[in-house]
Amino acid sequence: MLFAHDTEMNLKAATALVNSLFSSPRDSDRLSTTDDLDEFFREHSYNFAPRATTELLGEVQALRAPLRDLLTSPRDEAAETVNAWLSEAGALPQLVRHDALDWHVHAVPTDAHVPVQMRVETAMALIDLIRSDELSRLAVCADEQCEGIVLDLSRNRSRRFCSTTCGNRAAVAAYRARQS
């Protein structure tokens, strides 16, 4: 494990949220209904999130572009954004343990508005990457048709694509190029 389990969970949730719009195929929004949002909350352990409403869906969708900007920012710029987001939220990091999760960090109360929790948890996860100079673990997908984010937690830093779809598309294109 490279990072604490909550750091990895929050990075995975942030990249999944960004990629719900920006990864290929970009013609489909994979977070377009309240049911999609409820599934996202379940999948990424947002156990304190209320049932999704249309208003909450819009607020979470609005996080995707700023999160993408943060995840693709240079180190100093990312640090400034992290500090601003934590300050705006009045974040006060505390160790908590709940559900099946062992000790981890929450910086806002569990009853905080979900988009605030998502921003703060992403900012807290980025702290670890910035401090350890590991922002290279985040990159834009190598597929030219995609703007998704790649979170590479592999030991050898070999991940280049945000999804199997993008990797397969690149492999097929390379195969066809070799055949012609």
C-alpha cells in the first residue's frame, strides 16, 4: 500500500467522479440521474450521504470540473487549491472510526453537506500526494479521444489509461496500424 486506505478511497472517488463526465466516450454522462448518484455514494462509501435529489445531483456534477482542475494541477498550484478548499470549509482534521473502516481522517463533520465533504476529502487525500511529491500518480488518460484522469497506484507506475475501454481502444488502433 502506497498511501493510507482513506487517501486511496478518496482519490478513487474523486477520479471516478471526474471520469463520470470527462472519460471516453464523452458523449455519455455516467452520473446523470439521482439513481446514478446513489450508486456512486454506495460504491465509494459515502455512508453519511442522504438519498440523492435533483439539487444534490447538480451540486455533485458541478464538482467534476474543479476536481479535474485540481487533479491535473502542478504541485504548487494544487497546494494552494487544497489550502483554499480546506479553509473555506473550516476543516478541522480528526481521526474517526465508523462502519467497517478503521481509523481514518475526517476534516468536516459527517453531517456536513455532501459536496463539501467530497471537496474536503479530496483535498485531504491530495495533501499526502503533495507532501510525498507523488502527484505524478495522477495523469490525463493516454487515449487521445479521452480527457479522463488516471490514478496510478501500481508499484511500477505503468498505468496509462483511465479505463479498460480506453486501453482496449488504443490496443486495437495499434494492432490495425501494424496490420496496414
